[in-house]
Amino acid sequence: MEKAILFDPALCTACRACQVACKQWNANGAVQTTSRGSYENPSDLTPETWLKIEFREVERNGNFDWLFTRRACMHCTDAACVRVCPTGALRHHELGFVTYHKDLCSGCGYCRDFCPFDTPRSERDFLTGLAKMEKCTLCMTPGLDRVAAGYEPACVKSCPTDALKYGGRGELSAEGRKRIQALQARGYTNAYLYGEKELGGLHVMYVLGDSPEVYGLPTDPKVPPATFAWKDVLQPLGWAVGALTLVGLGLNYLVARKTKLSRERTDKKEEGNAARG
Amino acid sequence: MQQEVEKYSKSTRILHWVHAGSFAVLFLTGLVLFIPPLGTLAQDGWSRLLHRVAAVIFVVAPLIYLGMYWEKSMTAIREAFTWGKEDFGWMKAGYRYYFQCDEEAMPPQGHMNTGQKMWWLLVMVSWAGFLITGAVMWFAKTLAPPVFLQWAVFLHDLVFIGTGVMFFVHIYMSVGHPLVHPLREGAWNSMFRGKVSVHYARTHHGKWFEEIVRSQGKNS
């Protein structure tokens, strides 16, 4: 059965317990940051920060709104990162999440180039290119696997207002739809359950009171077209062309050797005839 | 002893083998990302590190050669773009020559035959293609807009497929084809020792041989 996380920004108080719990459970250290005049901190996802709450100040209908958005891997069903990962380090879990097998990571960074949500991060050595990608593992890192042990992910466990919920994806999307209807009834006409259908269904869904871009989320995210051109057309074509070339060269060898030998035989015969005659 | 003529100078041969060697490393370390079952060989990125070392050699070696031997380089580059009726003759005779081993069918070829010219052209084009797309991935990772990085990977792969496949054809044509046996004649000798027998020059690069004979006639 597919599982998911449901995030309701209206319930979020931006206490960032989830941020801290994520770091604590996954043994990611704190990073020194500088004040940028906002409570939002750190400023971006990093290899040590797999989850962060973004703060947004918006004006709607003459009212000031402080919107909080959860930023982390969205665990797409149609995940561009899984499509492009050349080593199989990124895969789908049977629960629907995108799991990460760090041992296998080659550090190529294709996942970061192709992720529609720009969530994978890595520390890259400029000269050698050596790197290891990092992203939310949904607390399923081997040895630290909360989900297999029957617990909720650390972020959900730590949430004091139930802005984060973990459960069956079907139940949570039903719950999300109900909340959207309630929002719409109260005049939030743009209210939208983000992630229910995006990219074949995300495994982190958002109960948005407004259109996605207000929350800094991409409207109608897509697997980049280059993914298909590369992985579904060019690469299979490359295998075919490579194999056909090797077969073709082999055939040429057989044909050419045969004709060459028969030519030599007739030449010899003619020489012999000439010598005799 | 049989008389010989020089086909490739020592500096050209060194460039050839350095470039070919670095390409072989690039080919294999790229292949592990291209064929999924080989993917595990790339883990921890050591193949990528090797790829970068080889890439520097692959890009820089021709530039050093260009700086040291400008005149010779220009002559060689001109050679790739100089096409005459013997090249159309090569294409027409291709099947009879390479499949039916009919050596009479081939019109006299220049210093490089048409196949060699096409490969040499492809080497120049793909050198630039690998360099541009590779530089984007090396130096602009996370800096360039993602769409550039996405298509850089695509184009790098495209050049890889074209050049990788022709790399095999090149090796086969030089040392594998029944007509080039035994190995220690012709193409192999020209790139390994630099010299080919007069007989080989006359029969396989007739137009070039004529030119040598003519210029020697003028000199003496």
C-alpha cells in the first residue's frame, strides 16, 4: 500500500521542529549561517539540510499573510531522478517513496540537473568532481529505518500541530480533498490539493489555500523533456547502433575473408596454369 | 632492404597514441554510466575522476601539438577538407573493395584515403563537441540553468555514440579487416613506426605516392 505525507501550511507555525528532528534522526550536523533579516534559516537546502520550512510574506485581499512551506524531496511517482540515475542509487520503494542508496551514488549530479523541485544537494569537489548526493530518505536509511520499524518519519513525529501527517496515500488524499472543500467554502477559491495528481502523484501532498506559485511551488511540474529524449530515445538508440556496428563489422570480416581467400585461390590456380603452360 | 617512405612523423604518432589512449579511458569510464548493469562500477565516482583526468589529456594534447607544429597542423586540417574525385571513387568502390576484397576497384588515394579523412573530420568535430558539453558539466554544474545541463548530457551522449561507434570501425579498418592482414603492414606500420613500404604506398595511396615521386624528381 502506498504511503504519503500530508502537509497543511495553515496548521504550520514554522516552529521548525521538523527541521531539527530531521537533522537529529539522520545525524546531519548543524551549519553556521548568517542572519538575512528573516526567521527563515538556513537559506537553502544543503547536503546536511534535507528539509526546511520556507517563509513567505504575501498580501491577499488587503490582508497580510505569513505562509510557511515545507521544502524537501517530494517523492514523485514519475521521478525524473530515478529515470536519470545511472547507478540505481535512486529507486522507488514499494511504499511509493524515492529511496536513496548512498553507497551506489557516483556523484554525477544528474538527479540535481533533472529534479523539477531542485531538491537534491551535494558537496562537489570542483577539481575531481567527487561528490555524494543527499536528499530526504523519508527516514529509510538502512540502520536508521523508522518506516520499516513501524514509526512515522522523524519530521512527522516531531510536528506539534499535526501540520504533517503520515499515513496511507489514499486516506490522506481523501482527507486533503475534504480540507480543500472546507477552504473553498470559506472563500479560498484557489485552494488546491497539490501533489494529488502532479507527476503521477507526489508522496508529499500540500493543502494549499491558494495557487501553488503563491507558495513558491511549480505549477504543473513536469519531468524535463530532455529526460525522454536522452533516456528513452537516444540511449536505446545508442545500444542498438553500438550492437549493430559490432555485428556489422563481424559480418564484414566473415564476408571479406571468404572472398579474399577465394580470390587468392583463383590467383594461385592461374599462376599454376601459367607456370604449367 | 625494402625501400620505405614516411607517412606520419614521430610527433604526429605520439599525438595519435596519446589521444587514442585518453579516448579509450574516456570511452570505458563513460560506458559504465551508459549501460545500466555496469552502473555499479561507477559508485563512489572513481570512474568519473578517471574520466576527468583523461578528458584533460584528450583536450589539451591536440592544443599542445597545434602550438608546437602550427604549419603541419594546418596542412593536416586542410587535408580533411580537401575532397576530390578520388573520394567519390572511394565511395563508389567501397562495397567492392571492403566486402569483396577487389583491390582493382579502388582508384588511387591520397595521403589519407576517404575513410580516414571522414574519421579525421569526425575526430575534430567530436573533440569540440565533447569539450563544449563536457565543460558545461564540469564547470557550470549547479550554476547554469538546469535546462543547459540537461541538454549538455544529451549532446555529450550523442557525440559519444557517434564517435564511440566509429572508434570501433577505425580500429577494425586499421588492424582488423582481412585486407590489412598481416598486421605489420600498411595502416599499423604507418602509425606505429611511421613508415610504410614503397609497395604499400603505391598500391594503397597511389595519388600520394605520385606526389612524392614528382616532388623528389623536382628536388633532384
